[in-house]
Amino acid sequence: MMLLVTSGVAPYLAQAESILDVGDTFIVPLLLKLAFVLGIFFVGPLVAGYLEHKAMGRMQHRRGPVEAGPFGTLQLVADGIKFIQKEDLIPSAADKWVFAMAPGVALVPAMLALLVIPFGPGVFALDLELGLFYVLAASSVSVLGVLMGGWSSANKFSLFGGLRAGGQLIAYELPLILAAIAVAVQAGTLSLVGIVEAQAEFMLFGTGINLWYVIPQLLGFGIFFVAALAELSRPPFDMPIGDSELVFGYMTEYSGIKYAMYMLTEYAGMVTMSALMVVLYLGGWQLLPGVPLPGCEAAGGLFDCGVTGTLLGVGVMLGKILLLVFVMVWLRVAYPRLREDQLQRIAWLVMVPLALLNLALVTIAKVVY
Amino acid sequence: MSDLDLRQEFLAGTAPGEDIAVQLSGDGQFRTADMSLSIGPAHPATHGVFRIVLDLDGERGREARPVIGYMHRGFEKLAEHRDFRQIFALVNRHDWLSGFSNELGTALAVEKLMEFEVPDRAQWIRMLLAEWNRVLNHLMFIGSYALELGAITPMFYAFREREDIQHLLESATGGRLHFTYNQVGGLKIDLPKGFLAESTQVSSLVRSRLPDYFDLVLGNEIFHGRTKGVGPLPMEVALSLGVSGPTLQAPGLPEDPRVTEPYLKYGEIDVEVPVGENGDAFDRFYCLLHRIRVSLDIIDQIHDHIPPGPVNSKLPKMVKAPEGATYVRIENPLGQLGYWLESDGGRTPWRLKMRTPSFSNVQAIPYLMRGQLIPDAGSILGSVFFVVGDIDR
Amino acid sequence: MAPSAPPGIGLLKGLGVTIKHLFQRPSTLMYPHERDVLAPRTRGVIALMDENCTVCMLCSRECPDWCIYIESHKETVPPAKEGGRARTRNVLDRFAIDFSLCMYCGICVEVCPFDALWWSPEFEYSEYEMGSLLHEMDKLREWADTVPPPPPLDEGAVLPAEVSDALAKVEKERELAAAKELEAKQAAEAPAETAGDAPKKGKAAEPEIHVKAGEIDQEAFDRLIAEGKSERMARSKAKAAYVKKEKARLLAEAEAAGGDAEAESPAPKAAEVKVDAGEIDQETFDRLIAEGKPERMARAKAKAAYVKKEKARLRAEAESDTGEGTGADEPAEVPSELGASPEAARQALDADGAATDDDAAPEVAAEAATTEAPAARKLGDIHVEGAGEIDQEVFDQLVAEGKSERIARAKAKAAWVKKQKQAKLDEEGGA
Ligand code: SF4
Ligand code: SF4
């Protein structure tokens, strides 16, 4: 939260005006932004989790949750309440402080990453000039929490899980960042809002056809998606959890609210990463390439929209996020898990070279045109 | 290392699981210690109370020692105090996924000892239900093996099919796992009306859904990556360890009592034995999946063969087997099941020795797991198909 | 062997299979809301028809884990006839099955020589404690109401010897009856014989009585079906309803017999009924077999029919002993050979039931519908009031306690019958 407080004076201050910056006072926008980020942080994972439950259920010839709330929509709320009620066990051999802190260390960065992600025209807490850099940096801190949990549990399975998670992060952070850099190079900015803007202005070489970055950087998008999956430990890269090998990986010894925090981290990570992909590659809150949102035709179709335009923009953004979340769920349903060494091999022998190639191509294209 | 060395080494060790000691290795500059990891007795990968002690160097294991016996229920001894009617309720429980086949083996053994001629109709119906039981069993293992590799979905599909089949079997036998449908001399009661029609229908339904498993699991590249070349079991080792069923067919030996030593009426129909090439986990799974298809083929053939007539014959009030001993082996879903039945002329077996396929199959685990990674250990464990109750009995 | 190949066709196929299922109907059965219809042979729970049990202890002895507990005492039965010998018989005091030990092997059901034990597909009796799984006679008796009729056998099956014998016998009797009927028709043309023939005809028509053993209460059945109940459940409930109705009717009859003296003719002495215990009603048995009921069910029902008949006879005897006339207020248009007595009235009623019972042989139904329907309908009206009655209080309470609807309903029905009986007793006491 310090970033937020200091943002008014720091040199990397907001580029675009957030609609949450109402009035002249300092405290009202601050509270609004806090509420906004926390709201996204708690509601987003619930929606993503519900989508996962339902989509997975239907793909597996089941119904998914049906009892809690209409169509089972409150299932995750019920789960949350259950977790809070459960006994919070700490193994006697555990390193108690580290064990207790680990879920928090995993959780907070996932929340912080949401600070700079724009969810619609002007709907963001902060537009950092270094937004992209900040998101990637913040989200990679989460793995510390995982490592701490794995180490402090005093359980061999947890330790394996934690170490696997560490190895996985190091291996996949690189292609992730390289792919993201390519986007930054093409857009010419690190600001996430700026990248969305740049996508609205990007024309296919010399023609008047507006395109999102997913087309010119299809390779980069693929790399980013796979790397994001690996970083989130989502199947088929869920070796840190690997429930049929490592019982439950680094979460084996966790129960109750701490376990719920880990789960929340995972789903919040899914939302954050999906949102990031939408911003970087899928044109943010634009409905279609080159088609301005209704109500905001004036400012390049991206800002200063009316109420409808804003709501529509947010809706489009959330729709795209959920679509990506759905794809992640789909992969989980369809595939078995890879092996740790195979994962490393893919990272270093395939992903990193491809990401470098992608970066080189984008740079050359940028220079030539 | 030859398999003989392997076995001697294995036998020379102390009691399994008790010699867990920390060994120091390395050249003395950087001291590392092997870690011993106890997988089980309650672990998701062992589906049952089965334990494996792995000596690990990082993620790579050096030795693996299976520890069995957590589920010993003393069926062989219990059977000595149950009469020939009651033992059927015992034998369908040691391998709870192959209840019907176990009953069948027992019935055949008792009938052989009594030199009892079972009516044709009963024999065909026994075959029909035994094949259905095989499909049930294999579906379960397809689901659980995929689950072991982290794919959750095939399990649900398999259970959907299982539900249809269990419904079918329930309508005839009244049971879903423990059928208790065989008796000495035939079957308890004839099939209900409409059973064969429903059986035909379920058979074509399951057959129409089989491609899903081929597409979802067998053809998947990640699945290939996890199973091809993992845990190969050469033919000689397989033979000397006494494994059977898909585990033996995977190295390429088409050994199957249904073909090589036909019992019931298997001699009158075509039975195909799918075999693999390398004997690795992939081949074992491949054989398993194809065995479902073969069983469905057999089922379809049986439908055309069932003659009218009685399904059981008149028995004396007290069934007593004459003095003597006999051995019967049949192809259980997981491999060869043998019953050694010895009678002293009384109303209970004097000795009922079970040679269960799971027990023999897990003998291959120390060989297969040597030097494997932890994830591969799971993959191997799942591919040597076993039921813990069938190991411990 | 690094699977570094670009995502191949296998990966896409996997996606295809899963997305295909996304658009299919899930196969989930929403269990507490929807229920599966289990096969009639399902070994769900063991039900006891304690009326049939003779305490022979076979089941308890054969059970592989000895989880059946039976207690009994001996009772002396006074001689059936004047000057006969008194006999002793076993009376069942306790019959309990410990379902925490039971391995559901079915041996007890198989060995019971008196058809007292049955499998019911009922399965909702889980408990929080192991000890609560020890179920006593009353509970086991309740389950007996849920026992479905066994399914018919496959076409290729050989029927048991008793069944095929019985079938042959029935076939023969049918022929005989047909011949008799022809005779009777011819005789009916002669005007003088109507009154004189009554007892004989009553006897000839006797098999008609026993159709009721397999009877269901059609009204209840229709209602349950309309409520969306499964056919089997509806049938079993309808049967229960029928039995209840029947009881109510008997009570009403007894009442009527006490008051009115409208009887046209005295009840015929049912001298042909034997008193031996364990007897089955052979005609019922044969008829049920002919209707395609399996042998076991037929036997059990025939036994029940015998007991019922026996009771009716005793009542009739008692009535004639007190010197009062007996009969029912049956109308004049009843064919004379049926309208002679309560017995006969019941025949008419039963025939009516048969006409609506979809299980009954069509020819019986047709016959009954044409000849006896009018009278029966009128008589039938009397006991419609009791149809499907349950004790609402008890029902509500049980449902509130979380009992399944089925059990609650069964219990509530039992409670109703009990209440009714109590009321009857009180009334009589007051009178
Ligand atoms: S089913 Fe078997 S175990 Fe259960 S009570 Fe009957 S005989 Fe005993
Ligand atoms: S075998 Fe049947 S009749 Fe004999 S005691 Fe058991 S239930 Fe009663």
C-alpha cells in the first residue's frame, strides 16, 4: 500500500486519469482504490473458482456445485466459511513462525499485482509508468511464500513441493519476462494502460487494419500463456502440488484458513495473469480491434467514456479474463501432469530460445517499420 | 544385474522397511545424505494401504521396497472354517474389483474336485458376467492410472461407464461389487428377463465411448512422455517374477489361460490377446485398454451362444468335496488367479490357497523402481495394476 | 525423449473430447432429490416377514458371520378340534440382524425354508454409530413392505419343478373350469336351480378370493404414479394401501354384522378349510403361478392368503355361534352365486380389484368386469374413505426428524392403522 500512498509524489506517477480519482481530497480516492483492489481480489477468485468448478464438472459429465446458492454459485463462499471454522493445525516439528507467515507472503504479492492492472476505460487504481515491470516483479514474490511453506512444514513431501515450485519459477520467469518485453518493445511503453492504447493504434504494417498484439506476437502469446501456467502451478504444470505424487506438495500440512489463503493466492494468480494477458495481447477492454466502445468514440475509443461505455469496457475485459481462465481450466481437465525434469527441459530448451527469437523478430520489425 | 541377483539381494535384506538407514555418499567434500521417503501406507498414489519405502537422492530413487500386509484379513484361514456355500462370500472380497472372477475360480475348483458337470447355460452366463466384471475392473484402472499421472477426467468417464455396467450386473446378481452369484454347480438363479437385451445395449454403449479413452489418454503426447520407456520389464524378468495379466502381456507374451488353457467355453469363441512390445508403462496401459475392447468382443459373441436350459443342478443338501486336491487357474482381470483347493472330505475346504495376480505383480516393483524419479515411481506403481486386498488377502 | 515436440494432434484430441462433454447432459443423479430405481434383486437390506418365521434357526446357523440373533419361547396351542391333542409351537420373541457385521451374502435369505426373509432394495439406513445398525424385528418387518416382486426369468430359463407342475395343474383346472362353466350355462337355462346351487357355486368360485393376495389398490397406485413416483414404489405402496383398506373393510363388516340382520342367507360353513399351520392356499398359489408370478412370491402370498382366509372363517364361525345373522348390505342385483355371504361379497370386491389390476390375467379381468362389477363398485365405496390414509401427525413428525419420505409414509400408515384399531376397540368397549 505504500506505493499507493507515495504515488502522488513519486516520479513514476500516474499517466492516465483513473475514474476513481474523484474530488480533490487525498483520502477519498485512496479508499475507493483500496476498495476496488480488494473487491477484485476477493471476488475475482470466487468467480474464477466457480467457473472452474462448473466447467470442470460439465466437462467431466458432472454438474459441479448445485446446492449452495442458486446453481451452486455460493459454493466457494461456503467453502471459505468451512475453512475458517476448521482447526488450524501446525505440525509440532514445523518452524512455527515461517509456517504461519508463509501463506501471507504468498497472498499479499498476488494482491499487490492487481494495483496497476486496468479493468476498463479509466478503471484502475494506478497507472504506473513501470506497470508491466511492477506486475511481474510483484507476482513472482509469491513463490517465496510457497518455498517458505514447503520448507517450514517439516514434511518431506512439502519440501519437495516447495523446491519444485522454486525451480519452476526460476525456469519460467525468464520466458515470461522475455515474452512480455517483446510486447513492451512493440508498444514502446511499460505502462499497462499505455500498452492497451498502443494496441488500439497498432496498424498492420502499412495498412489501415487495426490489430491486437496477439496476431503479430502469436508466438509470444503462446509462450506467455504456458509460462504463466507453469508459474501458477496450474495443470499440466502442477508438480509442486502433484497430489498423486506428493500428497499435496507444499500445502500438505496446511489446513483451515491458511490453506484457504494458498488457494486464494492460486485463483487470484489466475485472474491476475489472465488480466495481464488480456492487457498485453488481447486489446484490453476493446470489444473488437478498431471498433471504439460506444460512448467513447471521442478519445480514440478508449477513454472518457460515458457510463455505458465504461460498464461495457469492464464487461468486455472481465469476459476476456474469464475466457482465459476457462482455457486454463480446460487444459487442467484434458491433460495429465508433466514430469519435473520434462518441465525444466521444455523451459530451457524450448521456451527460452523461442522467447528470444520472438523478441528478436519483434525488435527487428519495430526497427524496420 | 540379472533377475536372480536381484531377488537374492532382495531376500537377503532385513525385513522390508526396517533397514532404513542414512547412508553417506559423495566424495567427502560436500556431504549429502540419502533421504528415505515412505510412500504410504496411506498415500494417494497407492490406492489402498500399501507402502513403498524409497531411498532418494534428490528426486531420484535408489531402492524401492514395497511393504505389504497392512490389509491381511486371513481369507485363506477363514475359508477353512466356512462351508462350500459360504466361501463364495469370502473369495469375492479379496480382489474387490473382480468379485465375479474370484467366485468363478472357486466354483471351478470345487466342481473340479467333485467332478461336477455344470450345465452349458450356466457356463455361458458365467463367461458373460466374468467378461463384464473384467470390463468393470479395467475401467477402474484406466481411471486410476490417469489420475496417478494427474489427469482427473478419465476417472469420471470410467465411472460413468462403470455405473451402467454395475446397474446391469445388479439386475442379475443383486450386488455391485460382491456379486455372490456363483454357487457350486452353477448359478444361484437364472438371469432376469431382458438382461441379454440390456447387456447388448450396454456393450454397444461402452464400445461407442471407448474412443474417448484412446483420444484422451492413450494418444496424448504428455501421456506418452510420462509412460513411454518408463519402467520397462524385460520378458525374462517378467517370467521369473511370475507376473501375469497386462503386466506380462506388455513385454509381448500372449499368455492368457482363456486362450492357452481354455476353461468354461472359451475354447468355442475367439479371444484375442493384445500384447505390447517394450513392456514399459505405456505398453501395460495399452494392453489394459485393449483388453476392454477384447472383452466387449467376447461379450458380443457370448450373446449369440447362450443356450436355453437350467443354470444349476441338483446338489446334495450338504455339499462335501471328496478327499483330494486340485488346482484351478483362470484369467482374472489383473492376471492369473489360481486356487489350490484341498479337501479332507468334510464340508469345508481343508486348505484353500490363493495365488493372486496382484501379489505376483507387485514382486516386480523393486526391480522396476530402481533408480527412478519420484514422479516415475508413481507412474510405475500405477501401471503394475494391483488391488491391495488381492496382495494381502 | 523430451516431449519437446510442438503440441501435437494428441493434445488437440484431448481438448476435443473434453469440450464435447461440456455440451452433453451430465449423468449426475441428484440423489436426495432424484432416486434411482434399483433392480428388484438388489441386496439392499434384509426384510423379515415375521408371520412366516417358524424359528427354525437355519438362517442364524448358516450365516457366515453369525450376525442374526433369534430368541423364542414355546407356547402350547389348544387343540384345534374337540378331543384333539394340544401342540406346542415356537413363538418368535426377538429377531435381530446386526448390519454392521452382515456381509450381505444372502445366504440367510436363501436358506430360509419358510420365506420369512427377503431382500429389499432399500438402502437408506446408515447410522452415526455402529451399534445403531443392529435392527430388531419391528424395523425388519417394516422393510418387508418394500420388497418388490422378483423379476420374471429370462426366456431361456428353466422354471423350477414346482412352478412348472403348478402351471400344468392350473392349465388343467382351467380346462375343467371352462367345461364346468359351459355346464353351468346350460343349467342356468333351466329356471329352477338358482337358489339350490349357491353353496356349490360359492365353492367353485373360491379361487376368485385369492386373487387379492397379489392385489394392489388401484386408486392409490394411480395417485402415486400421478405424483411421479416410480412404478415399483407405487406398486408396493398400493399393495400396502390395499391391505389396509381390506382390514378397514373387515372391521366395518364386523360392525355391520353386529348391528344389522339384513342377511339374506347365513354364511356357509367353511368346513373345508384346514387348520394346519404352515399351510399354503393351494389355489392362490396355482393362480399366482399361472399369472406368471415367480414361485417364491406366490408361495409367500399363498401363505398370507391362507392366514387371511383362516381369520375370516374364524370370525364367521364366531358370528354364527352367537346366533346372529351375518352378511353385508349387498344389493339385489348381485348374481346369486356371489351374493350369499360376506365371503362372497369379498369375492366380488376382489374381482373388481382384479379388473383394474394390470398384472392380472386378462381373461380374469374381463370376466370379472362383465359379471361382478356393479355390486363390487358399490361395496367398494364403503372403504374408499380409508384409501391411502396416513397419520399426518406422525408423518410430519417423521419427516421433520429427517426420515426419508418412504419410511415416514410407511410408518405413518402403520400408525394410522393402529389408531384406527384402537378407536375400534374403544368403541366396542364403550358399547
Ligand atoms: S446376508 Fe449373510 S451375513 Fe448377512 S445376515 Fe444374511 S447370512 Fe448373515
Ligand atoms: S430360516 Fe426363516 S423361518 Fe427359520 S428362523 Fe430364519 S427366518 Fe425364521
